[in-house]
Amino acid sequence: MFVENKFYIGLRDITPLKQLKNTSLLSYLEDVACMHSEIAGYGVTNMDTVKRTWILLSWKIEIKKRPNFNDFLKVRTWSRLIEKFYAFRDFEIFNQNDELIAIATSKWVFVDIEKDKLVKISDEISNKYEPENKSVFEEKDLPKFKEPENYINKIDYKITKNMIDINNHLHNIYYMDIAKEVLPIGIEEPNNFEIMYKKEIKLGETVKAIYSEVDGYHYVTIKDEEEQALHAIIRLKD
């Protein structure tokens, strides 16, 4: 099953250069993914009934042509692979001229809300998403990467109320906002980026954003204030 929605790039969605922000793109992807789950019966409106929710593990995004203010985008998504505890979802983003301007893939787990534990994804659940045999990247799975040993810069970042999602965790999109604060000027909106989420962040916590550069990649490692627990690693490249 392919699910599509159209989005208008408004003032809140753009950089000072009047181009689409990466966080806004992520919000579009998230919205259309939620639409698919609503159709399948495991969306936000069903959480209290089915006692299940989807938790995002990782993103991989490639922007081929960055859109501008006042553009319209069409975002298409589908479930491409569901294996035991993991589900993979891909995306294509088209501009108003029907050009493919970005692709993305993501990895998710299904969680029992009451027990706070992973749930095996049954064939019954999988069939409701009607997976498609199509992948935007050659790799079947998303790559895992390690925290760099050395760093160039680090900052503290306090988590506030407006950053918390319906699962009472830091909304996944805000990890990119944290990364932006520690990245050097000029690379805040790279066209290629990956996010690997490891441990949830909660309201009121202070985290460390640690910037490194390794083999042409920019890394932002997000850890707890004592730098003991790893929350996420973001890898970026223009």
C-alpha cells in the first residue's frame, strides 16, 4: 500500500535562505507515516485501545534537490519490510513538477505501552500495512555507526516542555535541532543525514551535544549530562 499526502512549504518551514529545513522535512515524513498507521488501525487515535505504539530507531535521508518557500511537495510512503520485531518504511518526496527530490528510509519497533517492551509483529499486523517490494536504497537495513573517539566541540542542552511527544519522550525531530546548535556554521542543513536513536530523553533532562568530524562526515553524539548514557548519534554529510 502506498500512502501519499501533499504539503505546502510555509514560513515556519524554511531557513534564512528560504529553503526547506531538515526538521520540517522530517515532520512531513512523520505525518504521512502516521496516516498509514491510522489506515492500518495502529495509529495515534488507536493507541489507548490497542495498547501498542511504534517507536522510531533510525532515519536515513538523501536530499537530491532542496525545495524552497511556497513550493508544494508530495510525500509518498510504504512499508517495505517487516521482520519479527523490526519494520522498515521508505519514502519518496516529489516537487510540484513531479521531480523526485528526496528519498528516505526508517526503522521502527512495535512496543507494548503498558509493559514498555517490544512486541513481535505478527502476520496479521503486517498484512494490514500491505508491504511493498520496493526500496529507495540498495541496503536492506540501516547502517549502525559508532561514537567517534575524539571531539571538536560540545554544548549542554536543556529539554523543555514543547519538545516532548505523545510518548512523553523528546520528539525525534528535535534531535536535529540539538545537533544544529553544536554544528559549525554553514553545515546546519546538510543534504545527507542519518539519525540512530539509542535511549529516550525525557522532560527536564540536560544532554550533551558533542561534535566530531571523521573521514568527511560530521557527527553529533547526544549523551546524558554525565556523558555516560548514549541517546543518539547523528551523521551528516553535504
